Amino acid sequence: MKISENAKNSIVFYYKAALLIFLIPTLLVPCVSFCYKLMFVMLGAGALLLLYDLFTNRKFLKARGMFWLIGFMLVFAVSVVLNYKTGLNLNAASWGYTAIALLLLYPDSLSKTKERSLFELSVLNNIFIAMTTVLSTVSIGMFVCLYHKDVIFGDQKYAMGWSQNRLFGLYSNTGYMITALALAITVLQIAVTKARGKKIGLLYGFFLCYTSVFNFMSMCMENAKGAFISLFAFVFVAVMFSVAGKIHEKKNSGTVKCALAGALAAALSVAVLFGAVTVSRKGFSYIPSIYRSLGGAYYVEGSSEGNEKLPDGDDEKEKIEGVEIDRNIDESYGFFTGRTVIWKFGLEQFKEKPIFGYGPQSHRDVFIVDNYLRHFHNLIIQTIVSVGAVGSVFIFAFFAAIAIYLLKNIFIHIKKNGKYYYVFACLLALLAMLAVNSMAEVTILFISRFSMFIFWMYLGYIQVFADDDKRLKTDLITEKIDKLLENIFNKFTGKAKNEK
């Protein structure tokens, strides 16, 4: 039975919401083992939705730049097959996750109206903000009492709470920048709420303030350079275009002047944020000691067998001192914390298989920089190693074309400055934030992280607000592919014959 277009849109939207709800727990230490099994269920559901689209509307072929994405996925599949002896199951799963993001979530977003997109963004934003609020509250509680516990799953050791002079909380890795992204999405949600013509009530306003404070505290004490730099990128882009729009609205100045003024305001905003983070980290470091001076008990780093409670002392002699907040990193690793060693290794591997690469999960058994190599900590290195030069051409051509398209449209929209302009600006800033983070992590491809799915969903949504129906020249090829598939399906089902 054929499902109506509206029903299908709703089903995919519910799938997005469920995917987000299931993805975030996969980042938590207590849920690592259990939630990854559930993710395969989500992968299967996404595959069914994608197959249904293939045999009906083939929406994924109509999205902007899909020629490049299909080429990338085909080369990716070739790479998985050629490297079947090393990590076949993991490489195939990585292909499946990537297909869901690129061929289902991204194209679906483009087919919506602006008002429908605002509604869906609002729901997805609130889900993310609410979940991170709970997790950050728990994390701050762990920091206050300096809770620590080591947990081992398989060959991986995870730290919970406060460890190595940084706050892990419940997260298995602070490099996921989940709290920094939550702060950015909170700003986006404010823009979305205003664009929908809704007022931020007292209760909802309190919620947004609460989540901002606790996520900011968590981000500061997580002490992840990538998260800080990525948030700075978000602030720079968001402030630059927001200020440019405001100036043009009030003074009707030229686009270039507005952009330059916006860039200056953005640079000052980043400097203020940098100072706020620096001062706040120092101030937050005294919280455990203050808690102790008030009679609270806190814990020292223990082992997997349990935690040692500090004995009660003389409160009158208790000194208020800050905890150490500088990470213990081998000086030989440098500013990039050992990533340069990994990048050099990746380039050496690329030279050995430069055409189709190894697949994204073929180096997991390599021990380097005191750990197993889960990924290459850089999107460019990861891509050329995973799918070689051929696959890299397709995906980087897509990113270049879309970046030019979005930047061109945001400058055009400075003059219009309509009700959706600030949503557009915040979405662009969010995408820039994830792109910047991809220079230190593998954020938007290959790995089943929440950040990859958010990037591709929101990349679709932002193009709804670009208000431009022009398509890339290469999209003409995908239109011909769609026509060919339609003829094949009609011949297979006998539809064409019946119509005659």
C-alpha cells in the first residue's frame, strides 16, 4: 500500500527524533554496550525507509548536489568490498550509517516548507537540549564531589566523573563536544522560536537559562580544545551575519561594509567568550573545595573496584583551593596532543592505497599515541585513507559546491533580512562549528556519532531557508538517473504496460 507524501514526511521526522534520542545514550559510559545494539535496529529502520523512497518518489535523487554524494557512496562501497579481509563488518556498518545520513536525512529536509522546517527544528533542538541538560547536571554533580570511577568494556577503558584533571561526567569521551554543541543549538532554538512568532515564556526562558549555565559549566571543565575552538567558530559566524543583518536593516549600508562591521563585532565576541571561558574555568575549580568546606564529602580517583571516601577533617582548617584543571599531556605531543603523529601515519597509509583506500574502520587494531586508532582525528586524512583519491574527489566537490552556494545566499539575504534570516545565520554557524571540529575529530562522516546525523539533517534544513531554487549543473545527471530508474521500476511492475 502506497503511503501518502505527508505521512511519509511524518514517519521520517519521527525517525529523526528517535535517532537523536538513541544516539546520545551511545556516548554514555553506562550505555556503551547496550545502545550500540539498539543502533543496528535504527539502521535497519532507516534502510527500510530508504528502500521505500527508492521504489516510489526517489527523493534522494532530487536533492541538491546528490550526484557527488551518490558517487561518493559508490566508491565507498567499492572500498569496503576491496578491503573485505580487514574490518568488513565494521566498514559495512559505517557505510550503512553514512547512507542513512546522506541519502535519507539530508534529502528529506529539503522537501519541507519553511514553517514545517521550523517546527521540526524546534522539536529536534528541544530533544537535544533537554537530554544534554540532564547529563550536564549529573556531570556537574560528579564534579562537585570529585567522583571518579574507571569502567572497562571490551578492550576500552572509560573514565566516569572527574579524571585526568578534566570532567568526563557520564560521557565516554569529551571530544564529542556535546555540551558545546548544546550551547549552539540553544542559540539556534531562540532564533527558531522567534521566527515561528512565539514568545519565550517565563518557564521556558528559565529552562533555556538553566541549560545554558550547566552546559557552559560542563564544557569549561571538560577542557577539550576542539570544543572551545568549535564554539568560537559558531560565535564568530553567528555574530558576524547577525550584526551585518542588523546594520543593513537600520542604516541600509552596502553588503561589504555590513560584513566587515559584522566580522569586527564577531572577533570582539570571540575574545569576550575566550576570556569568559578562561575566568570561569578558574572560578569553577574552587567549587569542590567550597562544597567540602560546607561539610560535604567528596571522592578521590579510585579504581573499578570502588571509590575511596576522604575522611572527615577539621572544617575550621579546611582551605578553599581550586582543583588542578590543566590536562596532563606528554610535552612531546605538542599543541595538537599527538594528532600530528596520527596524521603523518595516515598520509603514509594513503600513499600505499591511493585509489580506493582502506575503508574507515580498517586501522582499529593499530596502537599509536598510547591508544588504539579508532579514527584519524581529521576529516581530510580520514577521507583520503578511507575512500582514497577517487572517493575524496566526490565528497570534497560536494562540500565545496554547497559551501559556495550557502555563502552566496547568506550575503544575498543580508539585504532582505526577512523573518528567517537569523535562523539561516545560526544554522550556517552550526554547520561551520561542526566543520571546524572535523579538523580535529571525525565529526560528520563515517562514524555513528550524533554530530554526523545532526550535520546532514541541518544541512538539508538550511537550504530550505536559502530561498533559491537553482540547482547544481551536476544535478542534471541525477535527474537522468531518476528517469532511468523510473522506467526500470515501471517495466518491472508492469505499470507502463497497464497505462498503455
